[in-house]
Amino acid sequence: MGLRDLLYTAYINLGAQQVQAGQVNEAVYAFEQALAERPDDPEASRQLDRASLYVSAQATWGAEWASTIDFLEQLYTLDPDYLDTQDKLFQAYEAYGDALNDEEAWCLAEVQYQQAALMTPSRAIQAKSREAGRLCRMPTATPRPTEPPTSPPTSPPTSAPTPPGAQTITSDDGLLTIEIP
């Protein structure tokens, strides 16, 4: 066994120990060094990919939920049992749903809660999903324009006389209304 083989083995073992100790940032460096010794090694590449995705998810946690979820979904696809990936993915779905709910983006929140419920079904997450769904499907009133029309209203037609004491009103859409007290 040559020096390069010894270095490769040492870096792979060190990286694995660091992952188990929760020092995933340090493990990334060890796996990169293992790949430097054996550039085409599938095991070192696999270990580096998993550790890098985990570190990326940690780096975006709480700041970019969509990115966090993307990294964790990729990692979950590669290895659902990698550290606490399943728990983190559930937490990220729920936290993103909560953030969307706070922004009143209920339809998007519902999707995140549903994803969380698929990971770990619970009454609490299902209740959040139902409430977001209810709010999503609730009809909303169409807001009335608050600004005056940009062009002056047209004159009301003069074909019919206005009764005495009545008020003529032209709406924003040009319709004529006559109000009789």
C-alpha cells in the first residue's frame, strides 16, 4: 500500500468520524482531501456530495427556506438516513409553511404543510395544513380602486330629463346613475 492509499484511507476515515461527531463542515474538507488522492473514487465522491448538501442546508437554514428544502430533498433522495436529514426536512417544510402563512400566502403554505405531513404525520401539522387550505379557498373581496380615473368622466347623456331634486352620478366605468331622494 502506497502513501497515496494511506492518505486516502486516513481522510475517508477522518471524514466519516467527523460526520458521526456532527462536524460536517470539517468532514467536507476531509472528503475533498480524499478525492485529491483518488480523483475518480466513487466512495469519496458520494461522501463529499452528502456532506456538502448537508452543509448547504445548514448555511441556508432560516434565511432561504426554498433552498434549504432543495438541499435536504436532494440529500434525502441520496440517503434518507444521513444524520438527522429526515427530521430537518420535516422542520424545514413546517417552518417554510409558517413563514408563508405569516405572509398570508396560504395556498403555498398548505403545500409545505402537506409535504411535512408526508414526512411525519401528526395532528398538529395536519391542522396547520387544513387551516391554510381553508384560508386558501376562502373567497376574497375584489378591492375597489382608490385612485380617481385618469381621464375626466364623459358627460351624461342628455336624452332623458333628470327629475327635480335628483342627483346625477357618473361612475368610474362611465355608467350614469340617477339617485332620487
